[in-house]
Amino acid sequence: MEPRRDPRGALVRPYAVTRGRTEPLQNIALEAVLSCTPTQSAEARFAGHDKYRIASVCEGRAQSLAEIAAYTRMPLGVTRVLVADMVAEGLLTLHTAAPATGFAARMNLLGRVLSGLREL
Amino acid sequence: MDFANYDPAGANRSREIISAKIVIAGGFGVGKTTLVGAISEIQPLTTEALMTAAGVGIDDPSKVPGKETTTVAMDFGRITMAEDLILYLFGTPGQTRFWFMWDEIIRGAVGAAVLVDTRRITDAFAPLDYFENRNLPYVVALNRFDDAPQYELEEVREALAISPDVPLVMCDARRRESVKQVLVTVVEHAMLRLQAEHGFAAPVG
């Protein structure tokens, strides 16, 4: 990941990069994972500096919303607005967070996490 | 018919990556970030959220000239378990006044571990009450500090009024094996709770 070279620095008001919007198009979970193909990343070059930074973070390794915010050093709320836009624009692929409902699906997930931990 | 290129059930699509999370709670300085760091494959990261409307009336911005927002930081780590499965560990902000952030952190979580420092046992009350109210499966982990008074687990259970069905374990947040055991206990407990809610009585093997 390239180091932060944002000339606006910390002086810019946090939601200026979203043009003042504070409500995301969809409420993406903190741990929901996003991925970006080289094609999507190439397209993101034309989507503005901040969106391109986000695409770069996710290229080659899927990252959660929380990781994207941490690596780009943007506040979580701002990151969520931009990421939701990028999903709508097809610049990022959103993967599902853990299924919250359905006994079988939930048990299956817990079982996989449990064996994953035991194998560590 | 040629089956050589047959792709069952959408294998052509990019593979879905499922993520799960476990919440690590406890008072300030109890070792949450140490615990996350002991098992995470990445250095614990920090995400910052800005306190906006939720903080109005709690943090009066007029008292701090030039300060319009308060930053709430939370640390987290990552364990990639498979190509399509990632487990995240989220530490809660130490200050309990940031409840709005806690709601976001626990949404959809597998369960939680409440870390307890025997020197400041009362710090655990707020997270315990919180998880109890939100019906999130949780376990209590007593973090061993070398210079802290050593208590029996049952003494701690009594002091914190933890119900008998909540697992209580000792741990050393610096040690990977110990942290792993805490997380295994969280997931096993979550499975038991889920089974109980659906009318199964059999324990998890």
C-alpha cells in the first residue's frame, strides 16, 4: 500500500470527501469483507483519489470495512459511505458477513470457526 | 453432453468470503489489545469512529475550542482461517460511555469474551450487564497479572454474580495458546446456546 499522500491532510472536514453525505447507500458491517479485481482497481483510478486508495487496499487481498478504514486512516463512517458507493458502482465486491439467522447456517459457521481455531 | 467444464452451483462466480467476529471486552488496560495481538495474523489495527449526534450532551464541544468531534478508537485483529473464511477479533472501546459503538461492534458477532483484571474487578460489571441485556453469548476470562491477587475462579464468579451457565476461565492474554483456548470456549458456548434456543439438549462434542 502506498503511504498517505493526501495534501488535504487532517485539515479537511471528515465528511468533505463524501461531499457532506453521512448516510451510506447500505449499512455495511464492520467485518464484512470487500474484494477488488485488477479490472475494478483500474476502473477505480477514474473514481477519485479516495476511492482509488480504497481499491488499492483491497486488491489482491480481501479486506473488511474496518481494515479499509484503518489502512486509509479515514474515519469509519466516511469509509462506509465511500465503500457503499463503490459497491453500487461495481468497483468493489461485497461479501456476506456471517449469516445472522437460520439455525443450520449459523451452526455450520460456528463449527467451521471452531475447527479453524483448533487448527491454529 | 460434455461435463468437463461443468461448474456446480455457480462455481464460476468469485467465491463468497464469509467473515465472523468475536468481541473482546473489558475495562481500560485489562489487556484486550494484548489478547488480540497474541493471536492475530496482523498487528492489531485501529479504526476510528467520530462521535457525532450520539455524543451530544455527553461531550460538550463548546467547552473545547476548535474540537467538534470526539474520536472513538477500537482495536481489532484478523485470523484468515480458509480462503473463504476470516475471523475478526474486535476490542471494545474502554470507555463505557461509547455504547453506540458497542452496538455496532456486537451486531452479528459469534460471541464475546469479557476480560477481567482481579485488581479492578468492578470494571467488568458494565460489559457483563451489556452482553446480558443484548443476549450475546459471552464467557468471562480472568487475565492473570503476575502482581495481582490470585483468586479461585469460584470466588470471582461469586464476586461478579456470573450465572452458573456462563463459562469462566483463567487466561494469559500474552500467550497464543491461552488466547486460543478462550476463543474456543466462546465458540463452544455460542454453539450450546444456539442449540438450547432450538430445543437441543446435547452438548457439543
